[in-house]
Amino acid sequence: MNRLITGLCLWCLGQALVLAAPAEVQGLRLWAAPDHTRVVFDVSGPVSHRIFSLKNPDRLVIDVPAATAATAFPARNQSEGIVKGVRTGKRGKGDLRIVLDLTQATRPRSFTLKPGGQHGHRLVVDLYDPDRKQPLLQLQQLTKARPVSLQKLRVRDLVIAIDAGHGGDDPGAIGRGGTREKDVVLSIARRLEELINKEPGMRPVLIRKGDYYVGLRQRINKARQHNADLFVSIHADGFRDRRVRGSSVYVLSRRGASSEMARWLAEKENAADLAGGVSLDDKDQLLAEVLLDLSQSATNEASVDVADNLFRELRRLGKTHKKSVQQAGFVVLKSPDIPSVLVETAFITNPTEERKLRDKRHQEALARAMFSGILRYFTTHQPPGTHLVAREHTIKRGDTLGHIAQHYQVTLNSLKGFNELTSDRVRVGQKLRIPPSGG
């Protein structure tokens, strides 16, 4: 019994010493995004912290109790975004003070992260412009981001939101050769952007333009701010078994859709734009559910149609991981009013597929496959008010009405009738209006 008590005492003493040991700030990483600068401190364990701003000159002070800075901690010549330098020093008895020298005043937001992936404990500080509004993360702001007035509707470009997954401090999956998912998918996203840019009547929007992280719901919100007609999130899969391979296409699962509906219903007084402009704050629960379900069901149905077209094109390019489109509860697929799909281009953890993902020609082929799937879908599903509905074709040498009708997947009679043509004769340079598909 005495030995047991002695052992317990020694264990408790050891635990107390561990808890009393100061945390160590081991490293610093900086990421500049268009709307903020992210500062990430790697720490040896959980920490508390306090931050405050100083002026003349502008700087941010971060006090970390019971902490030290590693001897290799890069405390000088660190600059990115609005951070032009970093300094550290001791404060009081065993506390650490970190000072960020800034190029301007800032509105900071800080939080800690537990170990995940390849990273341990982290202290994250996001620096926003004080003159800009808080990032649109709240549901109330999210619902107001997408205007729905039809009175000002004009012919417009079809907008495709292209989301390169991960970024910044989040590298995503990493292959055996060191290939990072965040780098590969951004390269593919840029190639898809170029293809869409070249297509008349279509306009791409890159959710992430560089190596920085964008919050998952911020990605949805950015697409809604641009009135996107489609949201495509690009990723590269990873798995512990390096033999697993193949591409996949995902849409939102029913469970994910149900949880998202509950989220919107909790704020139904702000969700009028999801029900055709009908206010939900004076409706009973059942009617509100029906109205939102109609909107969400239409979006999910469109998502499935888009995904089927993308899957068909990717299958032509190579092996797919599954035999059909898959369903999952990914947050980026939860936009209630934008058809959304997620493409896993390959398994970056498979050595063969990792090499292909690094190949610029394969990246181009992936982008072209996705572009073909997108174009195939919108050929038969033109959103009202877009240029795809009011398309034009300029006659080139060798064109015939039959070939033009076949290219745009319309009937010859509808093409002639839409342009009031009485014969099949056309001339080089003549412009023809293309009727909506199915006409």
C-alpha cells in the first residue's frame, strides 16, 4: 500500500511539473490573403493569450503567459501582408511578449487550434482592415449577400465559382514525393479559369487566387456575392493505402442537406431570398420547411445533373474511384441556392497519380474535362437572363445550318425559325441568334 501511495504521489508530482513547464513558441508562419493577413504561431502545447493594439507606429502586442520563444524562433525579418516585422521579449516572470510591427492599423481576431494533420498546437491571429466590415460569416449576413431583385435583370455572363481547396497553413493531402494538394488544385483551378474566360458568355470567379486559407463558409459566401450559377470545389484525395486511386465527384448528401435546412430555419426571418423573396418570419414551421425545401431541392437536383456531366468527362480521362457520383456532407457543398459539386481529381497518396497531378499536361486535361462537363450541362440548362440564352454565332467559311444546329444541340427548324430564315443559305460573317436548347 505504501508503495502504491508513493507511486501515485510521484506520478502527481510529475504531472504537476509537466503542467508547470512553460509552453514554447517554436515557429512562425505568415499568409497574406486579399482581405486579411494570417499569422500562425506553432506552440509546444496549449496556451492562453491576450492581444492589444498600439499606435504611432502601428503594432499588435501578443502576451502569452508562461511561455518562451525557441532559440531558432524567427523573430526578425519576417514580413508579409501588413506585417513588416516580428519581435519577441520576456515580460514579467516567465511570460512571453510578441510584437508585430504593422504597416497600418488593424482589427485582430485570434484563436487557438488543437493538433491536426501535420501540425501541433497553434495560436492563430488574423489581421483585418478596420475600415472593412467583419468577414461575412454570420448567417444573417450570408442571406443578405445575394440580391434577388428581378426588376434590374439584364443579359449577363454565366458565372462559375472555382474553389481551389485548402491553402495557406492548410496544405491538404501530401504525396510521398512531397506534392501538396493545395498547390496542385490551385494550378488546376487557374487552368479551368483560363478555359472559362475564353468561352463567350461565361465568367470565372476564383475563390482562392493565391496560397492563403479561406474559411469554408466564406467560400460559399464569396460565390453568392458574385451571384455564381455554379460552384466547383477542386481537391486531390488522400488515403493511407497508397494503392487506392481514381477521381470522384461529390454532391451534398441528404443528411447534409437536412442539417443545413435546420440551420437556415433557425434564422428564417433572414432567409427570405431562399424562398423566392417570401418572408419566412411570419410563417409557421411546416410552411417555412416546405418553402425552403422547394428551393433546396431544386438546387440539389441541379447539382446532381452537373455532377453527372462532370463524372462522365472525368471517366473518359481515366479511372474513377467509384462507379457513380457520390454524396457527402462537405460544408462547401451546402449553398442553398447555388448548384455545388466537389471534384477529387485523384489520390495524391498514390505514387502514380501523384506524378500525373504534377504533370502540367495532365492538369490541363483535368481542367478541360471539368470544363466540358460544365459546358455540357449549361448547354441544356441555361439560367434565365444569361448570354447563353441570347447566344450568337458568326458564320465562318464551311459552316452550314445543320452543323450549327448540331453544335448547339438545337433543332434545325428552331434555328431557322428563331432567325426568320426561309432557306438554308447563309453567308460568311452573318450573325445567327441561337435559340435556347430544347426549342
